[in-house]
Amino acid sequence: MASATEFETHEYEYALDRDCTTLSRHVLQQLQSFSPQAQDISAIMNRLALAGKLIARRLSRAGLMENALGFTGEVNVQGESVKKMDVYANEVFISVFKQSGLVCRLASEEMEKPYYIPENCPIGRYTLLYDPIDGSSNVDINLNVGSIFSIRQQEGDDLDREARDLLQNGRKQIAAGYILYGPSTILVYSLGQGVHSFILDPSLGEFILVQENIKVPTSGPVYSVNEGNFWQWEDSIRDYVRYVHRHEGYTARYSGALVGDIHRILLQGGVFIYPGTVKKPEGKLRLLYETAPLGFLIEQAGGKASTGTQNLLDCVPTKLHERTPLIIGSAENVELVESFIQDRAREAAAQTP
């Protein structure tokens, strides 16, 4: 006689075989079309899924492989030390899309200028912007990391090396999402029609739909911010942190991996804050391939993304690697942080002769 566990496993596998929705099938359902453009977007998402599978496999074996962990000794365009996993993940995205015929250029944190694929440009009218490994400082200690991606329509010349057509607001994104590498490999994406979550089933090698039309709670208990930078912030952000310290119902959660912290807030509600500092008011996070894609997702889930003074998706960059402060999450939580910024701005205006 079968045990309860065996019965539950059988029922799960039967339901999965009968009802599962793969990522590629879901994308076409979202677009409600089999047009050439719909098939292109579906194919791009499949390539992103392949990149995620390759990176997840590498991460799962990193501690057993030579030259997989640690620093390369080089510094990237951001002035940050480069980890070996950053380089590997960036090369994965390039190799996955190089022969695809889908994407004309790639732009990432690890490359000073966009990477052009000339043979794709006559037909691949899209640009992929991505952060190959976000939170790479967590890799060596086996904590969550992620990849962030954004798809935009190419509007400029095929080989416009300055990629000036990318310098537009976040509402020009066709799709955005992230891949979270943890106990499960999770892919979350939006085509501007809600936010949907998939889990990689290793036995099938497919990302399977697990949650559709995710809605971030209107408010939540979590505030996620690196309080080690407390004395570097403007007074308004310090005011907010003092406020949550004095009031019940708030819980601090900060992992050092942007994707992991955002995923928690997407599901549980709350706010993630990465503000600028007095010396660097522009902040640390990059607009085009970090904050704008996540802002696109959170807005699609009913949340809010802000720089503190402006809706994040309305920001127009002046350069490829432009940085911006980030306040993102449940609408009520974000608005509370903004209220402290507005209060300080009013005080400063009142004191100005």
C-alpha cells in the first residue's frame, strides 16, 4: 500500500503533467498572438531562461570547481572589483544571445559600452539590458544572488555606439524581470500585463508557472536598508529609520542582494531603500538595468517605485550607466518614506531667505 507521501508525490506529478504552464507557453498566452513579434519576445524569454539555467548550474557547483569563486583582480566600469562569477555570468548572456538572431545589442554592468552583434542587427530589433549577477558578494558565502533583465525595442541606428536611443524613461521597456538563485531557481517577469512567477523544475529542465498576477500588499512590515550607512544619508532617510525604530510592527530584513530583498517585498510587502548619500546623492544602483526593470515589475504588481522625489519610471538617463536612488515596494510604505523627504524639503525651503 502506498504511503501518504508517495500518494502526494504521485498527485503532484500528475497535476504537473496535466496542468503545467511553461514559460514559453505563458509568454504567447500573455501576448495573445503568434505574430512574428510575439514569437520573437517568446524566443528572447526562452534564451533568458537558458541563461538562468546555466548560471544556476554553475552556482550549484561553484564550491567544487577551480576558478569559480573569488575576485579576478580587475575593476569594472563602475569602479568595482570584479568577481569571477560576474565574468562568467556576463559571458553566458553574450553566448546565449550571440547566435540567436533576436537581439542586436547587449548592455550590462560589466561592459563600458553596449556589445553589438552585427549579424543579428538586420533582424534583431531589440536590446537586452541586464545585471548578470546582482549581489555577487554573496556568492562566496552561498547566499542568494540574482540576475536582472530588461528588454527594449531598438530605435536607433544598428551600430550607434553611444546607444542614444536607450536614454529614455522606464516606461519604454517591453518586458522586465529577474532570476533569483536560491533553494529554488525562480524567474519573475512582466510584459506589462501583470507579474508572474516561475520555478525551475530540474527534472523537466523547464520553468513552470507557480503564481500568476502577483500583487504586492498595499503595506507590509519589512523595511530593507543597509543601516551601516546611516550616518552617510541625508537627514530625511535617517528620520524615517528613527521612525520605524520607535514604532511597532516593522521588521528589518536586508541581505545585500537586491533581487532577494525585492522578491521578499513583492510577496510579503514592505519597502526596500537604497538612498543616495550626502557625498553621492545619485546613489549606487544603475537605472537602466537595475532600478528601472524592478520598478516596472513592482508597478505592474500594484506597488510603487520612486527616487524619493520622482516616480522612478519617469527618470530619463543621460548616460548608459546612470545611477539613481531607489525606494520601492508597497505603495503606502514608499509614500511614507517620501513624506519624510518632502518634510525635510519644506523645512529647507522655509529657511531659505
